[in-house]
Amino acid sequence: MSESRAFCPRCGDSIEGSADSVEEPAASPSAERGSSADDDRAGTAGASAPADAGTPVADATTDRTPLCTDCYFEAFVLADAPARIEVAVCAGCGAVERGERWVDVGARDYTDVAVEAVSEALEVHVDAEEFAWGVDPEQVDENTIRMHCGLSAVVRGRPIEEHVTVPVKFSRGTCRRCGRIAGDYYASTVQVRADGRTPTDEEVGRAAEIAREYVADREAAGDRDAFVSKITESADGLDIRVSTTQLGRAIADRIVGQFGGDVSDSETLVTEDEDGDEVYRVSYAVRLPRFRPGDVIEPAADGGEGGPVLVESARGNLKGVRLKTGEPYEADAGDATAPDARRLGRREDGVETTLVAVADDRAVQVLDPETYETKTIARPDYLDPDAETVPVLKSRAGLHVLPAE
Ligand SMILES: [Zn+2]
Ligand SMILES: [Zn+2]
């Protein structure tokens, strides 16, 4: 099958006498490369690991005429490596830039990052089989690691070893996250307000905690876009600025999940981004319920007949217990979280007083905590008739026994 009169185009020797193994040079891959450089084959080249011997490689022997074995190996380069590699490191958080993305190095060493960068940059010759490499990193200075790489492979049945040194230089940069944090960037605001009142210190504190905890969880899960820009307390409540609308929505939902109330959202067009896309900021307005657990209220629905109610839950319909009878109370669906009612006080306003006597099923006698007169008042079913003292609340609606804590 061999051409009897072929000559090596480089040295002019007759190929016939050399070896037949060179009769099939890298002609087919290089020819293919010429026509399909822009399609998938080229696309995979940059990302392929060095062990991938299928990576197309610039080759001195692209000439279709076969070279003699000596000339082939003389021109042979096992792997192309860049003269040096630069890796950007964020001066703020230490993340490294990998392509278009910033990646947290975390517990990994920067040497590992350098190894990875070299591994990605090495372009191994298509003819190499059983390619393997090892590296001996040499820390030159704070920002430079010289990577001494030992490469080996089998090419056309012949074992090949090469050495290549690639300096990896770490340069200071700023990742998108740190840049955004420095620029006070935010994409949504959660406004915490309350219906007909000001949010309490506890609600404000807890809402801020919910925001910080949720964002910290997202960050821990590897979401580099998640951060809290700013939390501000105002006379009306709390404003929480966060980096994405997803965070804003999730935080608002969690606050309502804990305290009840509702959320409404509104979008504002703020600007266009680098690509000319419109950028919206979304505000989530959380309205905490008018009444909260521990409030003692007097619903107006039944003309005040039912008497005061101790609120136990404000999530969904307002729920509580009647202080006159101990019966459960639930606001009508129409009233939902804010039934028409006046607020009489808080459970904490109650004081212990002496239970003088149990009159009958519906009445007890207690000492008025202010005047120390004996008063006959309604007996709720949660009252323990054997107790010496009971908690009572004195309000505009009169004296009532509270459930024991
Ligand atoms: Zn030759
Ligand atoms: Zn950073």
C-alpha cells in the first residue's frame, strides 16, 4: 500500500526506508479543523481537560505530505501552553475569576486554582495517547506560582516526555458581588409596616433577623448574588434592601408567615443595564396585622356583648379566647385579621390578685387589684377554682380573669 517513491518534505529522505508508522500523519484531524473551526469541535477545545487527546492542536506538520519519523518528532510539541496565565482574585472576598464567573475559593488553596487554570490551558496534541501530567508548583512571590509541569504520553507507539513551565500570576480585581456591595446596589426593598399602628420593637427586631438569616442561608448555599444592602429603622417601621427580587419576596413571605398580615408589591423602573435591558426594583410592602398575640381587644361585632377577647393568633383570621367565658373566638372571614374592635390592653398588663370565692358556675369573687374591694366578675371555664390567686386585667371594659400563663 505504501508509495514506493515518497520523500520527507522536510529533510528529503526517502520515507520508504524509515518506517511505515508515519504513513498516516495528522492529516485528517488538521483537514477537518480547517473547515469546522467555528463549530462544536472548536467550542469544546477551550474547556477540555488535558487528558482529552481529541483536542485539536496547532501542529507544525499540517502539511498533508507525510514526514519521516525523525522530522515528525523533531517538530512535535506534546502540549501547547500559554507563556503565562493570569487569574484575577477579588481583593474584597478572595473569589477567583473563572471565565465569566467568580468562584469562591473557600477552603481550597490558591495552588489548586493554579493547577486548575493550567489544566484548562494545556492543549494536548491530537496524536497523544495515555496523556498524563504532574506539576511541581513553586511559589515565586506572593502573587506568582511557577508551575513546573511534567507531561508524558505515547505518540505513535513511542513514549514521550516533555517539561513545560507556566507562571500563574494572581492579579487583584473586584468581583461583581463586592462591586455591587460597595456601590450600595439593591434590587428590592421590603417595607415592614403595621395596620393602624407602628410595628413593635420585637417585630422590627425579628423582621431584621429573618432577613439576615434567610440571606445568610442563600449565601451559604453558594448564591453569590445574595446580600443585604441595608436595613434601616424608621418611625413607620423597617426598610430592608436586598440584592435580588427573589430575596425580597422570600423575606416578605417569611415575615408574614411569622406574624400574619399581608404583602403587596410594586415595581419601579430604575434604569437600563449594560445590555440595554430595563431594570426594575420591586418593593414588597408588608402590613402586619392590627392586633397581635397578647392583645386584649373588645370586638364591636356583637355590640360588645361577648366582652373582651385575648388574641392568640393573628395569622389568617384573628383567633383568641373570650375572657368572660373561656370560649374560643374567631373573627369572621370578612374581618379577617382586623375586625372592628377596640384595644383594651396587653396580657402583660394583667396582675395577680386574690381569688376570694367561687360564687357559682358563672361568677367568682376577686379582690380589685387597685381598690382591694371584693368584686364579683364573670367566671371563664379556664379558671382554676382551687387557685389562691388569678391573673386579672382591669380595663375600660371592667375587670376580667386572664388565662394562666
Ligand atoms: Zn524528514
Ligand atoms: Zn469579591
